[in-house]
Amino acid sequence: MKQKLTFGYLYDFRNPPPWRRPWAELYAETLDFITWTESLGFAGAWVPEHHGADDGYAPSPLVTLAAIAARTKTIKLGSAVALAPLYHPVRFAEDCALLDILSGGRVEMAVAIGYRRREAEALGVDFSSRGGRTDEFLEIVRRLWAGETFSYAGRHFTLKNASIVPTPTRPIPLYLGGFTDRALERTAKYGDGYFGNAEIWDLYRAKLRACGKDPAAARMRIQGLFVLVSRDREKAMEELGPYFHYVNNAYARWLNEDGGSTGFDDTQLKPMTLEAFKASGILQILTPGEAIDMLNDMCAKAPVEHFMLMYPPGVAASKFVPYAELFAREVMPAFL
């Protein structure tokens, strides 16, 4: 019996220079595409966060998610991920609670500490403090969502008689991302689940056990940002390869800025030419059957509940529609 698995897309709302167009047009078209994916049966719309990027990488996920909530009815929505150290926990708790109410209880958030020093510095946050800030942030947000009124004296936040009204419609699921040993300890302690890569499962499971939690109840949502389904690999690579290549090079530059802070080996992503990218195998172009096999194998190894694809920045929605349709019609039914 195949495991039930839901699917969604990550939308970073980047406007890359090679394909730049008016911002209002980009946002309107992407919101229309998200609404359309809901009609196909996709179950999630997720918005990440970065700051100061030349291509406008989504800097305000909660505002964007409110616009998605207004356009949709059933699809789950949330951050993937929000950068916890850059928020005040009371304001974050309030905004998420209102978003949950406005969306009819569809919010599922994911947060992480971030890995770009320049983002923290631009917002006046000490980069070296982000782990400690995030621990305090998580404790405070959890208590506020539970309806508590309390004072708090920490190293990074001092609160007096803090509370939020209204509270969320129900406990908001909170996933944590990251790849370091400390990140997985934080996820096991504070999170409802893990957001990231499937190969982290063994470490996450060990951290859950160390916290006295049952790994059988673990929840994971996995990002497949370089997974694409097509019946014609060559055509798909020619048509969409440049957009995924842009993503590869952008992340490669960022990951190598402060390499020690990511938990990644520095060989994970490297800037490369388009032709080198096409030959690298980084972009996995799978037939529907191959995708089903890959996803089944992943679910057999880890408790994955949701798989997140990427809507590549720069591409026109009309060009990407056939790929989303193929995935919805020939891959998703295998996991209902």
C-alpha cells in the first residue's frame, strides 16, 4: 500500500535580471498560478524568505501568504522557511495567528536560523546570536499561540505581560529547518516536524529519541527544488534548464558566503555554466513512473508527509503549466 503523500510548490517571487518584468505583473501571475494549482489538487503553497537580494527574493512571506490566503480556499500555506532571528516573537505570533484566522485554519509555518550574515547585519541582528535568539523565539511563540499571558526575561528578549488576541484557530503546525547537529536538536525539542532533506532522517530520529519523543510520530516535509517531471527530458532541459541553472548559481553564491554556517559541505553547490549545469545531473528530470518510484523509495526510508517542488523563478506561467499538469495527473494519484 502506497503511503499518502501530498504535494505543493515553493514560490520565491524572484524577478531575475535575464527575464525581468514589472513587479506587479510577476506577483499577479504567480498568485493566479497558485490558485490554479489548488484546482489541480496540489495541497500546499510555500513562500521562503531572504533579504537584500538583487532579484527580489521574497522578503516578506507573511504579507505574501495573506494574499495567497485571500485567493485560495483549501490549499495549505506557510513559510518555507521564515528566518526566525529576524522577527520579534510577539509580532510573529500575532501575524501568524491573524493569517491562520483569515485563511480558515490553513497555516503551517516553517522557520530556521538563516545562513547569510549580510541579512542579519542589514536588519541589525548579531549573526552569532541567531541560534540563541531562535531558541527564545520558539519558546515565546509557542506559549503565545497556546493563549498564555506571561513575562519573560531572556538574553535576547524581555517581555512583560505578553499575550496575543486573537489566538490561532488551532495550534499552528511549526516545522524547523536546518542541517547541523544543533539545528536538529532544536527541531526535536521545539518542532512539530522537520523541513529539509530526506537524508537527515537518521539524525533527526536520533535527536527525537534523545528528547524522549517517539520517532514513530515524526513528520517530515521534503524540498525537491531540482525535481522536474516530463516525458521528454531533452525538451524539458532546453525549455526550463536556464531557469533552474539560475537558481543553482544563486544559491551557490549564497552558500559560499558564510559556508561554515550552513551545515553543508562546500562542494554541494557551485556556480557553473549552463552547459555544465545541464550535464551535472543536479536537475533531475524524471518520467512520471520514475518520479513515483523515487517518491516511494523516499517514503519507505523516512516519514515524509509532503513533497515540495519549485516553481522556477523567471519562467512564464504558461510555459510551466504543462509540467504541473503532468505531475498532477500522472504522479499525484499514486499517493492518494
